[in-house]
Amino acid sequence: MMKRFMVMLCGLAAGAAFAADLPGLRTTEAPWPLEITHLRERLRLTGLPALESEGTNFHVHPHLDLFINGKPLQVPPAIGINPVARFISPIHTHDETGVIHIESFTAGPFTLGQFFDVWGVRLTDACLGGYCNAGEKKLRVHVNGKPVNSNFREIVLANDQAIVVSYGTLTELPDPIPSTFKGP
């Protein structure tokens, strides 16, 4: 209870620090379907609003590719959208193409950690869902083709950014690693 109180007091930074405590967060192996039951609470705890409609002041589109043991994993449509309760996160997806939409009434920064929090999938420097560093199998992140070695959750999402999150051995990395993206 104290951790959640600190999250509310400290906002985004604390939300990232206590991401493991988010309700509905999946720590299992893929697939990871949408988790909207606890979406509103995860948004609140990570400092994101539940919007009645998409924001129009800040609008960027990064792209996310996921690979598990060398195989592509689809990013589901409608991450961050609760059609029953009629709200949308400023960070969301519309389709299964891997395009992340950031459509907010206020400018960012918005982070990769927040995207996974909205989705309801654990992301740390060592784990993606239930896939955690073990032996030669590691979680790796690349942005625009360049490796990122730590602080994966803090990667700021930007327009036309190509993000690759992969888990597996070095030989299971995609070849080539996607390094460019031109958004809508």
C-alpha cells in the first residue's frame, strides 16, 4: 500500500520504479492478450490519463518489433483502449502492425516502459513477460538499429523510431535488425 501511495505522490518516475506491482501485469510467456480489466488503474499508477478521445496536441508514431527466440511476435491491436468503459490511453495501438500511437493533449516524454505497462506486460532490463535472462538467452533492445544496454523502460518514444525488443541468444537476433521506420 505504501508503494502505491508513493507512486501517486511521485508520478511517472515512481511508477517506473514499482512497475512490478502494477495490477494485471503479465509475467508469463507469450502470447500476451490485451489486459483491460486493470487498465485504468495501471494508467493512474504510471501517471497517464484515461482519455475520452485521442489527444491532438502531441502526435508521434514509433514502431515496435518483438522477437522471442528468433521468432517474430505480433503486437496486438487495441493496446490501451477499453471500448466497454469508453476510454483510451495516450499510448496505444490501433492494429497489429507494431505502430505505437502516442496521441496526447500534452507533450511527453512517453517511454517504452509506459507502453508495456499500458499493455500489461512486464518489461525490465532482465525480463520481458516471463522471459528472463538465463545463460546465453538475454533480453536485448535496439533503437534505430543501435543496441541499448540498460534502462530499457526509460527509452523515450519518438516519431519514426524503429524499436526492436528481442529475447534469445545472439544468433536468434533478427538479421538485419530493423533500423528505420517511416510512420503514417
